[in-house]
Amino acid sequence: MVIGGVLLLVLAVIFFFAARANANKLQTLNAVETYDTATLAAIHQRITASLGVSGFAQPCEVEGVIECASPLTGPISGKPLVAYTYTVNREYEERVTTTTNGKPETRVERRSEQIEQNERRAPFLVRDERGHVQVLPDGATLEVIETGNRFVETPQPWTGATRALGRRECERGLEVGARVFVLGTAIDQGGRLAIARHPANSKHTFMISRKSEQELAASAATWARNMNYAAIASGLIGFVLVVWGMLAG
């Protein structure tokens, strides 16, 4: 009983920090101004003209459609992408022997082991109704989806307790033409406006999402509320179990 109570108290702490993280995310979404690209360009021109390019670091949000003159090519799909993660897993079978009621039993299990991972990102434009702005995605939290998946069979005979089956290749990417929401810092990049991670403070949020700002805010609010409820419930029940167990012991 005491052990169960302690585990619930540990869960309460985890839920508390999850709730706080989502609350901070919601606060950031609400605190940062959303601009159209023309307004952001005007702010960039005004501030750099008066303070110089080194003084320009403006937190901002923009929404629009991805454009890219020189996109990446998906290694599996062949689609034009501005970011992708490509992974290769070796898939194999392994004989596993266990003992049940004193009798050895052997079964064959299918397993997987990652042997390669490659991630690439390319600068791109976000276009809205009033213009476009360059995005430099390095350092961003990026929302990608599966854009390619294939299994290449290379069966091999058993070698000891294992037998190779082949490799699983998976591609997760962000396509040209996708609509995205970008929260980052507007900076001067060689005399031109760009959105990137904050040049001086890596703790500033930089994210590129397929969800709209409203969808992200609603999700963060829901998770923050639910995690708070879970933290309170787990903490109270855990405390009661610990006290009850100690008194009963």
C-alpha cells in the first residue's frame, strides 16, 4: 500500500510538470503577436533603419503556405520537402528460450534495430495574402508526418539464434505546399527579413506546426487542465495510501 502511494506521488509530480509545460506553451502562444508578412517586413525596415540590424530580434507568429525554390527530395517518396527525417531499421527474427514449469520453451520473436538516421532541413518561404517571409528552420521544433515507408526484403539463413529479414525505411517530412504556423524570432539575415531561432537566447520558443494557433492553444489548454486534475488526484490518493499504510503497519 505504501509503495503504491509513493508511486502515485511520483506520478503526481510528473503530471504537475506536464501541466506547467503546457501552461507555459499556452502563455507563449497568447503573448506573442501574430503578424501578416507585410506588417512584419515594415517593422523590420523601421527598426533596422533606426537601431541597425544587430538590434532587431522580434518575437513573432505567422501563418501561411510553404514555398521553396530549391526543395529537398524525399529519399523514399521523391516528394519536394523542406525537412525530413529518414530512418533505417534492421528487422530480424530471434529464437528466445524461456523456462515454464521447469520445461524450456523456444519461440521466434520479430525484432527491430535502428541502424541509420538522417535529418535534413532547408530554408523556405511562408506565403500569406500580403507577401512572404523566409524561414530558417534549423533549431525549430518541427511537426512532420510520414511521407514514405517501405520494407526491403533481404532474407538470410539462420546464424546462431538470429535470422535477418530485411530493412524498414521510413521517411517523415514537411512538404512544399503545406500550410503551417510558425512561432519564432524575426531577425535580419544579410539585410533581409527572416524568421529563425532567437540569436541570443535558445530558450525562446521556435516551432513550425501544421496546426493553427487556435488548435495549438486549445490543445495546450486541455492538456494543462487535465494534467492539473491528474496531479491533484494522484497526489491526494497517494498521500492517503502512504499515511494509511504507515498507520496500518
